[in-house]
Amino acid sequence: MGFFSCFSKNKNDGDDSDHHVDFAGGNIQLITGKDMWDQKIAEAKRDGKIVIANFSASWCGPCRMIAPYYRELSETHPSIMFLAIDVDELTEFSTQWDIKATPTFFFLRDGQQFDKLVGANKPELQKKMATILDS
């Protein structure tokens, strides 16, 4: 899997100052809890929107690398709902999604996952976006 992703936190890092890098911004909504997630998914279902959920970590270099592009996508495609989840802030919730590495992008339609991308793989993310926009 030649693409960048992070598997575990480097514990001696000790630097939490860069928490909540800029995973939000643009039209991205930072999910702060399960209730907010449920609310956003319900909203997307109602409006017939596709949801892209980015599970990231503030200490993960590849997550930070792809963040500006994800933000750009959110600004270019208002018809899609872009969400961001910090796996350290919402550990239990992330575990339910079986996150093995960050970043992991989930693509949902009507609340159901129909696609997934692991790693900060910009070409692959572009390809998946194109597919969604064509459908």
C-alpha cells in the first residue's frame, strides 16, 4: 500500500499544540460527537446528498497533507456533505468504523457506506470524486 497513512500514534510526541489542525474549514463540518454525526447523516439523507467522512488525526502527517485538498473539494462541490472526524477526539466512535489507519475516507449514500479510501491518496480521491459526480 504505497500511499501515506498513519497506523499508530508516536507516544513520545508530547506535542498536542497542533490539535484540530485545519481538518475543518471550507465547507467541512467537524464532527464533535455521535449525536452530531447522526444529525448530519439524517440531514444528508433528507437532502439526497452524498456524504464524505474523513477520519483523521492531528498528529498524522499524511492527514495534514491531504487536508487542504479535502477543504478545496468541499468548496468546489457544495452538493456533497464533507465531514471530518478526529479519531483521537472520538476514539469510541472511530472504533465502530474499524479505522485501521488515518486518513480513511468513507463515502455514504442514504446513510450507507458505498465506498472507502485509506491513505492520503490524492489521485484516487480525485477518481472517486469524478465517479460520484458522474453518477
